[in-house]
Amino acid sequence: MPNDPSTFAQIPSTVHENGTQGLAKGRKILVVDDEQMIADSLAAIFKMHGYEARTAYSAEQAIDVIARWEPALAIVDVVLPVMSGIDFAILVKENHSSCQVILFSGQIVTTDLAGAAASKGHVFDILAKPVAPVALLDAVAQLLSAKPKVQN
């Protein structure tokens, strides 16, 4: 990703082109990545497309943010210091069920972490880094526009 998030102002967004612009307005997204430039750039992209976005640079910091801010979605790097993104995602599923999670990673070790989580009943889709901003915006729009699953 370029160093200057303002360069993303030119990115066309199907979020706006497909008529779901209203979906973004006021929707809260938390971006969790220990690489601050990536987290800040992604948050800037979401803000430019109508989302309310914040960043956290560790899972532990993200836990504090979610407790106070209650985002609709957390976009989380899998490989984080101390607590992995997968362990964080499990914690979010258990304690903040209204917050959905998208995981992303550029590390090979992700397969092992995802396999360990799956063996305990926690299955996650993981996007590959680098993820194109337009693809991420589309994935977020689709996830947030999906009807919530009814639990019995």
C-alpha cells in the first residue's frame, strides 16, 4: 500500500456504485494490525467511503476499543504479537456477537493457526494480504448487508 492514504481517494468503490452507499454511513469498523501503516491506511480508506473507522495495533488494544466503541465489524490481521488474530476473533465471537470479523494475513503460519481453530469448532475465512482496497470494500459491504443469522 502506498504511504499516503489520500491516494486512495481515487479508488472507485462498488460500495457506492451498487447503491449501498447508505449502508456505510455510520457503520463502525475496527481495523486491527500491528503494522500501523496498514491499519491507518485501511481506516482512511473506510472513512473515505462513509464508514466510521478506528484502529488498534494489537489484539489487547482492540479488546479495549470494542468494549467501549462496539463496532459492527473488525478487520483483523491473523499474526499479531501476544494474542493471535484468530484467538482474538474467537473472543469476539464469544463476547461481542454483534461484531463480525474478517481475518486477513500474508503469513504462511496462518494455515496452522486456522487449522488449530477449526479443530476446536471455530472456522474462519481468511483474506490474503495484500488485499486490494476495492475487494475489501466489497467484502465489507456484502458482510454488513447480509441478514443476521437467527439463532435458536
